[in-house]
Amino acid sequence: MQPVKIIQSTFVPLSVENIDTDQIIPARFLKATTKDGFGKNLFRDWRYENNDESKPNLNFVLNQSQFKGSILVAGKNFGCGSSREHAAWSILDFGFKAVVSSFFADIFKNNALNNGVLPITVTEDFLQKIFQQNNLSTLTINLEEQTISIDATLENEKFEINSYKKNCLLNGYDDIDFLLSLKNEIEIFESTHN
């Protein structure tokens, strides 16, 4: 995983509530066993008419060239539904480093954190302020300070994150990398407790 410290980027606004994991990545694309290639099917049923890649839905935000960036801003209750980890894989593979919402389903939130995607929970009021920005506005996420800022207005909000997951994201660790980072301490402990 890549370390996450500061993310400053324009954002893609998806002001839809109750986006479930089947909308994020439809079940028919869950047959692969590696994380690669899932981004092309992110929001597949919303991005294309009749599942035809030659017919992009021009009303959908991911098909509108004025919206881009490494931050997805979504409506309340993002990632509800089934517990598929593939939803986090597709978001990361598409190029998003963070998702901002006023509420995340717990399983999605954990899957995102485990795969290097930072889920940021903000108040509903702050979320609406983000949605009011234009397509050139940027957000700055500072993981160390646990803040998200609207750069144009200098408004910011603190967010919560599990301290273990924060440490892993800051260092680019998955759970195994974290254990390997403690190898010397584990060896010292073993040698003194035999």
C-alpha cells in the first residue's frame, strides 16, 4: 500500500444517499481473484446505458470531464449492503484515495481502511458545504492532524479514525506489513521469554 499523509485534490461529487456495494461494483464482476481491473467497473450500471461501454451515461458524474480528482464525495450512508471487499478495490483501482460522506456502513469503512482508501466521516452540514463548491475547488485532507479542509473557504473539520489504522495508512502498511515492522521487537521478546 502507498502511504497516505496529505491528500490535496479536486473532488468528484456524487450527492446520492444510500449507495450500496452492489451499485459501487455489481455482483457480476466479482469473479476475479486479484484486486486489479475493478476500477473499470466502478458504478458500472450508472456509468453506461444497458451495460454498453460505447454508450456512456453523460448525466453520470464519472462521465463528466469537468469532475476529476482523487477524492470521491458521496451522500449519507455510503457502502451499505453486502460486505464485498471488491467495493473498496474498485474505488482504489479507479484512482480515488479517499471517500467523504456523512455516514459509512461499518463493513465498507473497514474494507476501505484495509485496502488503503481513507473513509472520512464529516457532519451533514460540512458535507453540504463541500457539495456547494465548484468543480475546480480543492479539498485538503491531513491524516496526521485528522482534518479535512475546503481550500477555497478555509473551513475545516476534524475526523475520527482508529489509531491503528491511522498508523498503517501513514506508513503504507497492511496488517502483515505492520507485523513485519515489529520483527526486531518480536525477536527480542522471543529470545528473552524462552
